[in-house]
Amino acid sequence: MLLSNGTASDPRLDIYADDNVTRDAAVTAPIQGAETPATLAPGLAIVILTLDRADLMLPLLATLDAARTRLNDLCPIDIIVGDTGSTAPELLAEYDRLADQVIVERNMRYHFSRCNNQLFNRHVRRELVLFLNNDVIFPDAADALEMMIAEMRAKPELGGLGTVLHYPDMTCQHAGVDMLDEGPLRGLCHHPGHGAAPPRRAHGESWPTMAVTGACLLTRSALFADVGGFDEAYRTECQDVALCLAMRRRGFEMAVINAGRIIHLENATRPAGSEDWQDRQRFVRKWASFMDMVR
């Protein structure tokens, strides 16, 4: 069945479907989730999903590779790329050139949660894991990563850590996530201060928040596996906030840190203005009451 916006409805929610076999199959379909790695070594694994956009990926891989070299003695870093069907010749050539330095899994079928969980299960063997969008631009990746790693190691109560992210004009794109308390959108998430001046915080200062965006989300690999990773029932939205809340339900805290003027182009590989109200409705049903209790 198609929704009014032309997108396919989720058969799990289509209670009036003529074919209940289809709905039953969707409801009972196994969801793999994340699994605890057999061993976790000290260090950081960086997981990035991408489709083409060599203009973003080539400089990102270069700055992360430089950061890995600078931070190797402090924190060994693995770079893991999940490619969902790129054809850009310059990007494919870079994958070949970096074959012994970067793990690239090609021809994945894009689904944010499932792809990240698969990459985690197959390749992450470090104590910390950073989920990173391909449209994040670091002025100094080594400085930002060192700051984030130090924060996580110094505060065992932290389950997840995000960073202040900026638009190219240096207004605020992300400085934490909160939930709307009232009105018709009660229970949905928003980014406080979005589009305004960034928060006046010292370089390296961190503060608590309800959740952080999956565009740049650092967490503990064992904890990520313990909560089952990203919830694969979400198709396009809410997976990152749901992950943070699942960690909070385990008793961990979330924080955001000012790690420099990091730019997030936001939805560089997703249609602008796209919305998934089925995901949003599922999120509200599952998490609004939990947040009412803990806030």
C-alpha cells in the first residue's frame, strides 16, 4: 500500500491489509541487531556509510588517516567503510589504494541501522566505536578525536558522546537532542538551538543531553552490543535517539562536547526535507513514557 506522499507503508503497521500473511511475515521477521565481539582491543573503530560523494569521502578519509597516524600511540584507530553501491571511479580507486589501511565492505544494500550493525558485527574489534556520517568535515580530526576519546575514558558513566556540529555558516546544527514536552508533536525530538549561534562553551567542555545525533556518535562497543545496536525496525529516522535512550535505560549518560568547529552538511546524501512519520510514530509509542519518567 502507498501512503499519500507516494512512499510504501510499513506492512507491520497496516492492520487493515487484505493479506495478513504479508503482515505476519513482517512482524515476525528476524532482526539481527548487534552482537558482542569475541574480543575487544584498546582503541577506536570509525564506521562510515557512503554512496559515491567522492567530494566528501576523499577528504574525510584523508583527514581520518592523518589522525590515525598522529594518535596511533595514544589510541590505535581502525577505519571501516560501508559502501552502498558507489560507482565514482575516483572513490573506487581510493578504496583500492587504501586496501591495506581501510576496511571497505562494498555493495551493501542501504539501511542505516542494518548496515551499521552488520559492519559492527563483522569488523569492529576495538573498545570504542564512532559512527560517523560521510558529510562531516573536521578542521582537525586528530584534535577532535583525541578530545572525545579522553572524555569517554575519563567518564565511565558515559554511554554515548556527540559533538557540537555546525552548518557551513557556523550556526549550530547540533548541540544535543531533546524531546518536545507538549503540543501535537509531543514526544518527538528536536535540536535545541538549531540554526542559532553555537552554545558558548569552552573548547573541550562537555555537558549532559538527552541524546546525540548519529552523524557523529561515539560509544562503547560492549554497550552498543549489549543494547542490540541500532534498532533495525526504524527505516530512516529515530535510530540514533532510540539507541541513546536504550543506553540511558541501562543507567548510562549521554553528553555532547565542544570539539571544535566541526561542520555537518546534514542530509548531503538524503533528499532535503524528507520525513518518515511511521518511524516517528513508532519512536513516540516506544519512548515517550520512558522520558516522562526520567526527566
